[in-house]
Amino acid sequence: MKKNYAALLLVFTLVLVLSACGSKTEKAKDPGLTTTQMADQMLKKVEQPQLMEVEPDLIKSQFHLDPALLDQSTIRMPLMNVKTNEIAILKVKDAKDLATVQASLKQRATDVQKQFEHYLPDQYENAKNYKIVTEGNYVFYVISDKADTLVGIFQGFFTGK
């Protein structure tokens, strides 16, 4: 009887452990905003150097990214080449392409770092502290001395905060 009880307890424990480790894929809340609206709201709250919108035809050359993978995109870069601040909010059409988009953004960050490595040391340090955050099918990329604040605002679009 004790063996049956021990076996039953073992099975129950295994089921409990496996269910706890199961996939709890929590979908990110839809922000209800376009990528442009999100970027505009962020830039109203956190001052950045003057940024210009990147034209869609430059996405491939500047960001190593096929625009066909994106449902929406807003990318802003410095107006003058003396700052490294950049913001990109990208909505991927298919979640399977998230890794590709993240790799492209990492390559972009590396490019910016190389560009400023021997040019402006403070901007080189800024570029080394880039952030890439994913929420659902959205990817946020930022180079800024206020990156953590901007990431918090971005994540707030999905949590309702």
C-alpha cells in the first residue's frame, strides 16, 4: 500500500512540476497605437536630440533589414551626424521573423559604434549601451542616454501603465 501511495504521490508531483514548466505564453496586450504614435508619445515625454524619420527605402541599407518583414515601422535617426541617438519601433508581420529583426538591429548598433569609435568618445559610449526589447510582435531598439526610461515607456504601451 505504501508503494502505491508513494507512486501516486510521485506521479502527482511530476504532473504538477511539468504543468508549472509548461508554456505560459502570455500575449502582449495590443497597444492600440501605431508605431509612429508610440514614438511621438515617447519623444514628448523624453527629450532627445532632433531626430529625422528614416525613409522606407533606407531601412534595408542602414538597418540590414528587409522592410517586407514589417507590418509597421518608425525609425528615427539624428538629423546631424554628431549624435548616436536612434529610436526604432518595428511591428513584425510574423513572429518567426523576430530573431531576424533583432539580429539586424544588433548589426545596426555595431555599425553605429564603429562609426563613432574614433570620432566622438562620448557618443561611442552611448552607442555601446543600446537596448533591444520585444513585446509580442513589436521590437523596440534605442540608443540614448535615457534608454532605460524609453524602454519603460515602450513596455508601458503593452501593460497599460
